[in-house]
Amino acid sequence: MRVLVRRCWGPPLAHGAGRGRPSPQWRALARLGWEDSRVREKPPWRVLFFGTDQFACEALRALHAARENKEEELIDKLEVVTVPSPSPRGLPVKQYAVQSQLPIYEWPDVGSGEYDVGVVASFGRLLSEALILKFPYGILNVHPSCLPRWRGPAPVIHTVLHGDTVTGVTIMQIRPKRFDVGPILKQETIPVPPKGTAKELEAVLSRLGANMLISVLKNLPESLSNGRQQPTEGATYAPKISAGTSCVKWEEQTSEQIFRLYRAIGNIDSWIGVRSVMLKKALTATDFYNGYLHPWYHKNSQAQPSQCRFQTLRLPTKKKQKKTVAM
């Protein structure tokens, strides 16, 4: 089946006179730039999924469960696109797709089948306008932050690293050329556990995002019709974490910041390191406190313990004694 398309984000099409009042579904499709009788107005949908990691795997698992549920009839076809991996087993999404006997394509191959909607979760590749236009309902993105906060590839890590107290998941529609700027279809928030790690938070958000995705797909035309543009204020960016970010800068970071760094990326092997070695002898815990923390804290006695910084111990150099010769 071949379907003619227009821009998913273009202006609405005008409806001809005498055709009657369009249904809510067709009004949603008109806003997408669609007017073709062969476009499905309701489920079951044909879905092409783009993903890589464990966060994405949870969304794929939910889609697969919906496809297997013949009573609900939400998903008719489900195929998967992932990226190459040096591991013979592949990334988590590929492993799950193989186990579930789902058709798999390796980026940039996206197959040649007909689909109604695309779904992206933690894919890390910019999708072209030509690719987006292949889907009558566009491509949805499951993003683990409250957009426009933390656009980019590492939102969960930056949420923990910067001490956010609230986060969430956003289901949005993808736009070409830029990451995470499309209209919001659904957004839910949760509190950030004060001592939780990024890995633990990601697991919670992945389950929340999978449930939200299924909810949006159940009412897809209406969800697209009711989408809202992201606010222009409050946008922040979550770039990839480099090895330099993992270094502890003892005299610049507070103890709270060091703890956040550990919670954010401490689960990545060898990614927390000391930039320089300050100690030249073994110290007890008391010696360490008295020599490296105690003086700073007493100079800033109003500071909270979480604001304390370590202070390098400056030991006085020994003066060379002059030798005296007895006459």
C-alpha cells in the first residue's frame, strides 16, 4: 500500500464543502497534514520501534505485550531498529527483539514496510525529515525528563548530578533537525529519591514511560490533536558525560556534589576518580577530618555539612639547620 503524505507539522488541510463535519480522528489527521482514506483512524497500529538500551527495552516490552494481547487489539505489527554494537549479543533492545522473534533492522536500515507510527526511546540518532514523513502519525519519543528540562542524550544522569527534586517522563512528537523540541502529548512527574542512583531512577522512569506510551497509543489521533508546544523558558541540556566529568575536584566540590556525582555515574566502572593524589602518608579518619575538613568548617561555621569542601593540608617545610663548628 502506498500513501501520499505531507508534512506532519504543516498547516491543516481545508475540508471541502458538503462533506459533513469531520470526526475528531480526521480533524487530528488534518492537523497532521493527512487526508487519505487508507490511513487508519484507530488501532490496531503498525509500529516501527527505534531503541538501544535498557530504558528503551522496557518500552519495547510493553509494545510487544500489547501486540500479544489479541483481545485489546492495540498493536498489529511491531518491528525494531537498533544500532550496531561491538558485542556479539548486541544491545539490550536487540537481545529482547531476538528473544521475542521480532523483525530487526540495523541502523541506517529501517526496512521497507508500511507503518502507522514510529516510536523512539533512547536511540541517540537524529532522524531525518524524509524518514519522519513515512509515518502517517509521525514518530513519538519516550523521553525521561520533564521537557524542556534536560533535552539531550543523558537526562537521567543530569537530573541526579544537578540535584533535581522532581523529574518525570514526556511523550512527545519528534521534529527533524533538532533533538527533543517537538510538541508534548503526555507528561507525568515523580519525586527524585534523595539518595537514589541514576540507574535506579532510570528503572522507575522506564516503567512509567512504557505505561504512558501505551496510554497515548490507545487514543493516538486525539493525543496528537491535543499536543501542546514546549515552553520557551526553562530549557536545559543534558550532553553525554565524558571521563573528565567523573573526576572528583576535592577543593572545588562540596561533599553533597561529590555524593551526587557518585549517585549519577558511580555505577559505570572506573568512572569516579581523584584528579590528583594529596596524601603522602597513611591517615586515620580523625587525622583526615582534622587536617582536611576541620579547618575549613570552622572558618565557615554557618555552612551546612553538605556544603563543606575538603581543604588541602599545607605542611610547613622543614628549615635546614646550619652546622656550627666549635673553635
